[in-house]
Amino acid sequence: MFMNILVIIFVLSVSYAWMTRGIFNAMIHALCVLFAGAVAFAVWEPLAMILLGLSDAAIVEGAAWGIALIVPFIIVMLVLRVISDKVITANVQNIKALDYAGGAVFGLVTSILTAGVMVIGISYMRLPSGFLGYQPVWYAQESSGAGSLVENDKLWIPVDSITAMVYQNLSTGSMSSGEPLKKWYPDLTLTGFAARINPGEGSARNAITEDAFSVMSSYTIGQPTDAMSLSVGDQRFMDIKGKVISPQNAGHVAGYVVEFGPEAKEKGGKGGQVVISNGQVRLLTKQTDGTTHTIFPIATISESNKEGQFGRWMFDSEDLFITSSGGKSRVPMAFEFFIPADQEPVALYVKNIRVPVTEIKEPTAFANAAARDKLVRSGALVTGQRVKREFDLSDAIVVDASSSEISARFRDSTGEVLPSQLVKQRGIKINDDNLITEGIAKFRKEEIGRRNTPQVKSLRVDQFWFGEGQQMVQVEVGSGIEGGFLSEAARKADPNEPFMLIDTNGNEYEAVGYIYEDPDTELFEIRYTPGSTLSGQNEKDLPRISQSKDGQNLSLIFLISNKVEIQYFTIGDVVLVHYDPVLQDD
């Protein structure tokens, strides 16, 4: 409702303003706006990639796709307007009726294109899914398409649809290119908003970087001419246009196995887990005439909360979001799409990052769903025949994990008691239970400790929060610690390689923070970033452990899955500690 009102006010006011300035002036400005939009859409993707790589800040990441479209549009429009004013120094006088009528027409063009670019740009930003009351794509309301995302709403003055149509047609017409907008974004007004349909009314991440995931493999079920029931069964769903896909429709399933890295995990108080909705992964398909279409997944395959078991989860209800289980650094998931008989896949989009199918391995073919199901529960379908890495243990120390002297412990304590008000002032986020969810901060010893902290429990902070299916392990690596940063193995390791705990199944868990105490400076430091792992010994925030100083206490923080057995502590491929017997919670 509010979006409609804002668009109407903008269109009418801008149209009126240019009506009063005459047809010639309004025409020049409309041409500037038209060209600015073309430039903005041309640089949109590459500029978004640059912005995503520039900052770890969630606010920049979530707005990157919108900024990359809106800002170039505004800049180019202003530059062109200045140039046109310098080159064309006088207006053309016409009869008042012609000036008013023509000015209004070109003013309408200006207002629609400008508003359209703004609405499209906003749709790709990390905003609430009901922002300003406009939801162009939403869950199907018919039971036959439950859980499917379909076209839902249009603006009273459909500025976004008109703008998309104009630039899509220009990209294959007078401003054509080898990679036209119309090909890669056939549903330009819907896909950005679809990525905002996620937990917390759009509060989860709607964008990630190119290096946050990789497409590991693909598979197909059935043949294009088969009835859909052969590959999917009796599941009913709708395509993006609201057409019901029934078991009698011809087509097949294409599945894509995506491995998410630590950079894809949620930040803040979401436990450092990967969260995906069916609007955040899509498949671009092409008909024989070259027309492209957007297809959302019908199901995903991922690890369940029961450690080591996988399941197939259908997107057959509203608000069904897939969350990774445990604390593994790398999370494999498979996404399945039903492809109609007259179409073929072109590209996979994951939170708007495009991967052409030509860059994906040739698919494994399954005759039917039953053949696929044999590999689902064990996880072999998404993990493949994983070969455990072999490590050189020559420089590693062997530690009995059952010993009370061990430097690695299952604990969620900060080691110090912190005043909650001070914690908040330093930028650390805490939840309602006064558990730290995210943040980086330094404290002077005189500010903290039991003597300097209120006795009321609700004003004290001394623990970290982590998600369901996870455990926290703290590994000491400071002064005087065998297998720490001053060990022979640590000196040989690549300083840019991550710190990892590795379980007996070969699963890796990267460090998500640290606790540091320096007796000389009387400083106490905390970093806890479940959605951003430490990059290695060269990490800019990581305190340096000196051979010339005593008493530096540094503990790395890891989030691992429940009930796993930790076998190694490594820096990249270099093993610092070999736990034998293994490290496990009691």
C-alpha cells in the first residue's frame, strides 16, 4: 500500500515538474534517464561483485545489489544532465499546449524509468519481506501449489515491470549485447525480492560472495519426455507464473550439489549456520526459441539434526527454510528443480551469484527417484565418495584428550565476568539471556572481573551463545602451550591458512574467534564471529604471541557439531596436535 502511494506521488510530481518546463527540455532529460538506466544495468553485476568483496559489513553486503544499480544510475544521469546543459544552452519555444502536453509525456517517461530503477534496486536489498507493503512474489495460496513461489502483486502504476521490459528489450534490440539482460534476468522484478523471503521476515542474509560456495556436481532423474511423477512422485507445485505442475506433466528433475563455505554462514545471533530458502536458489532454463525462464527448487537434500544422516525436504509449505546442522565449516546441500520437457538448464543462481551450467560437471543420471533415494540417507549424493585427507604427523605432538591437563576444552565461558552495559558499549551483541552472540572488543582488566562487575546476574556476561546441534571448543595456543603458536609445527605452517579442528570423519571446523589476555598491557580481548572465520596467523585482528614475553594467554574458539570426535588441531594441512585418544564431550 505505502509503496503504491509513494510511486504515485513520485510519478505525478515528476511528470508535472517536467510538464511546466516544456517538451524540448523534458525530452532531453528523458533521454539522459533512458541512457543512464542502460549504463546502470550494464555495470550492475560486475559492480555488485566488487562491492560484495570490499567489505565484511552485513549492511554493505545486504545492500550491494541495490547500490550497484541505483548509484550508477544517479551518477550517470547527473553527469549527462550537466553535459547536456553545457552543450544545449537554450530551450526551444513552442506553443504552450504542445509544451505542456509533450512535457507531460516525457516527464511521465522520466518518472516511470526513475521510479522503476529505484523499486528494482530496493527489491535486491536486505529489507523486510513486507517492506512498504509490496510483495511481487509470494507463496501460492492454492493448496495445489503450497510452498511454491509465484507472482503475487503488481504496483498500481507498474513502474518496475515497465522499466524491466524497456531495458530487457533494449538489451536484445538497439542496445543489444552478447549477454543481454533479457536472457539472464527474465524475471528481473521478482528474483531480488524472492531472496528476501527468509527467516525473521527477511533478516537473514540475502547475498553472499562468489567464493562463499561452489557447485560440486549435478544429477538428473528421468528423461525430459517422462511424466513428472517418475522423478518427483505425487508432489504438486506451481511455476513462477502460477501454473500448476501436475504428475502428468512431462519433464525431468535436475539436481545441483552446492557446498557452502564458512563465508556463507549467517552472522550475529544465528549460530553461524547456513540458512537457505527456496527463493534464494533458482535455475535459469531456456526453450528452443531462446526464451529463458526462472525456476525455483522443489526440494533440497541436506544433513538433518541427527548427526551423519541426510534427508530430502520438499518445499511444500510456507516459511520452510533449510538450516545447516552442527558446526561444520563446509556444508553440502543439493537443490532439485523440475524442468519442463521443452526447456534445458542454462545457469544456477545462489543468492544471486550466477554459475553457468557449462562450468558444472556433467550430471550423473538416475533412472528414477528410487535410484536417487538410495544415496540420500547416507549423504553420498551430496558428499560424494569423500577421501579423508592424509596428514604428516611428524611435527605434531600427541595429546591424550582424556587428560585433565589438556589445552583443548569443551566450554562456553569467556573466562572473565563482564558488565553487560560495558559489553554493549563496546559493540558486542548479547541476547536476552546475556549470552554473547557476536562482536569484537577490548577491555582493560580494571574494567572487568568479579570485583568490578555487578552482582546481579542479569547485569553480568560470562558465556557465549551457539546454535542447536553445536558445541563450543576452546583451544589454548598461547605462551608455554605445547602445540601452540610457538611450536615447531606452527612456525612451518602457512600463516594465511585457517585454524581447524578435524573430526574422525574428516569434517573440518574453522575457528570463529578467540579470547586473549596480556599480562603486560592488562588487556582482555574477545572476538566471536560465527559467520566469519579466522583466516590464519596473519589475521589482522589476531594478537601476536611473542617468544620474548611470558604469560600471553590466547584461546581459539571453535563451533563443532554435537557428538563428534576431534582427532586433529591444524593450521591448514599442518597438524599441531594429534588427539589420541580423541577429544570428545563426556
